[in-house]
Amino acid sequence: MTRTPPDPRRSRPRRESRRGYLAAGTVFAIGMAGTTLPTPLYGLYRQELGFFELMVTVVFASYAVGVILTLLLVGNHSDRAGRRPVLLCALGFAAASAVCFLLEGGLPALFAGRVLSGFSAGLLSGAGTVTVLELAAPEDKSRAGFVATAANMGGLGCGPLLSGLLAEYAPLPLSLPFLAHLALVAVACVVVLLLPETVPYPRPKARPRPQGLYVPAQVRGVFAPSSLAAFAGFSLLGLFTAVAPSFVSHTLGIGNLAVSGLVVFSVFLASTVGQSLTGRLAVRTALPLGCLVLVAGLLLVGASLWAEALPLLVAGAVCGGLGQGLAFRAALTAVGDAAPPAHRAATVSSFFVVAYTGISLPVVGVGALTMWLGLERAGLTFTACVTLLVAATALHLVRHPAAARGH
């Protein structure tokens, strides 16, 4: 019996895929960096446009609205349309967001820029992660999982670091960070065009099929504590990206924008490290342990607000980010393992909707409280509430370990 020689058109993408997941991770990171790029610049916008802290948090939270809408309406669209068209669309939204900030057209432009950035992040969260994993060779799957994690949280952390450095030490502080990101987005688009398509029969013109929120009954016992842990962890990330720069500049009197960017970068870097450690622990151990470490980080953040001490704030960022990373990846693994294959995408998307709600609603609450209590007391109220939520979740997971097993 004669063997059919391998089709070179089919073997070439496999050879390319062995090195393509690193390139896809770079694209993912560039896209996510744009979503946090304005973080150290909100103080400058406040001076220029004259709005209050509440408006800063509302502008920030509009990003989460864009993410949630995208996850609900087109979160699974790349399964049908293909990864490359969706990635290019996400980068297009990122570029449009940067243009809105470059126009400096007041609050409407800021809101438009943040919502467009949310569209970009919503598309990248699904398509970017899956592309990295699909382009990896079988022996590189575990490494590709870490690359996807590092690209997501690392990209979010690099955004404020890049804009803080450029705004502090280069001219045009409200323009140069976005011009630099536009250049990076252009490079990322070229990389995407060179990557092989991993969907066998993509239909770029296929109509989206909104999936909405759906959690199968057999998953709810795992979903509830896991999503609460994600909600609390993302609340901490939201606090740092929306409010921490104001605390550093107004309360601590440190006007260096690079320092503000570095503080925010530290929480995302710690989250990346925490997620990398999750693979060494069982999910039933990593999830409650991550919640307990997150509690310690929140207590340090609260202490930094009370004592007005930058070292305590950085320690809280590192400890809280580490706990957030541990808990988040363990929670996502538990939910993904518990969900039946036919409803896995919808279940995971619902999990991300809860997580991104955590990055928006509590932060807006802090902004509202700031109007009456001041930034420090509002931050203390926030940390107390989230600490109680995480502690209760950790206690539930310790008393009911089956809720963290995912099956």
C-alpha cells in the first residue's frame, strides 16, 4: 500500500506554528497595553479639562462597558470568522482609541477612546488567547499558556509604564504615548498578516451570533465562588489603574508620572508571576490560597492609605497582584474544567463578564465616595468591603473544597 506524500500546503503552517505563538503573544501584549495607556495621564486630563475624581473613575469604567458588550455580543465570533480577521479588528479598535486621545476633544473624546479600547480588549481576550495556544506545537502547550497569561497581564502593566515614562521624560506628554502605541499597533498588524490562520474553514463575512450569559446548572457550584474571587481580584486591578495615580500625586505629593506608571505596572507584573505559579499547585489549593494572599494585599493597601506611605502601597500592589494572579488563573481553570464542552465558551465568557464588572462598578463607587469622604477614606471603605468579600470566599472554599475542583 503506497503512502500519499504530505501536502506541503498543510505542513508549512505546522512548521510556522512552532514559532508563531511567540509572535501572537507579542500582538496580544501590544493590544492590551493600549487599554491601560491613559492611566498615569488622568491627572493631566483633570488639570486640562477640570473634572473631579468621580469623572476619572467613570471614564475608566466606560472601558469595562465596552469589554462586557463585546464579550456578550461577539465573544465567540473568531471561532467562525477566523482568528486573523478578529485580531485585525481588535487592533483597528486600538488604533481608533489612540486617535480619540490624540484629538483631545474633551470628555466625549475620552469616553469614546475608552469604549473603543474596551472593544479591542474584549476581542483580544478571547481571540488573542486562543491564537497563542493554537499556534504552539504540542510540546509547547504549557509554555504557550504562560505566554498568553504574560501577554495579557504583562501588556496591561506595560501600558502605564510606557506612558508614564514618555509623559515624564519626553515632550508632548498627552500625545507621544499614543503616537508610540499607534506605531506598535502598525507593527502588530503586519505580524498578524504573516501569522497562519488556525481556524480550518474561516468565514470572515459570517454574522455574529450573540451568546449572552449562560452558566449550566452543574457548573454553578464552582462558578459562584470562582467568579466572586475573580470579581474581587479585578476590583483591586481597577483600583490601581483608576485611583492609584491620584493617590500617589495628590496624597503622597509625588508628581513624577513615571512613578505612578511603575506602581500600576507592579500590580500587573505580580499578577503575571502569580498566574505562572498556579500551574505548580492543584486548583483546589491555588484558589483559596490566592484569595488569602489577596486579602493580605488588600490589608497592605488599606494600611498605605491610612499611613500615606508609598512603600506600603507598592507592597500591597505586589502582594495583591500575586494573590489576584493565583486566584484568577485557578478560578478560570476550575470553571473551564467544570463546564461541559458544548457550553464551555459561553460559560467562560460569563466568567469574564463577572470579572470585568469587578473592574468597573466598585471603582465608580470609590469615585462617588471620594466626593463626600475624600480619596483616603473612600479607598479605605473600598478595601474593607473587598477584603470582607474575599475573606468570605476563601472561607467558603476552605470549608467546601469541592467548589474549587472544577469537576
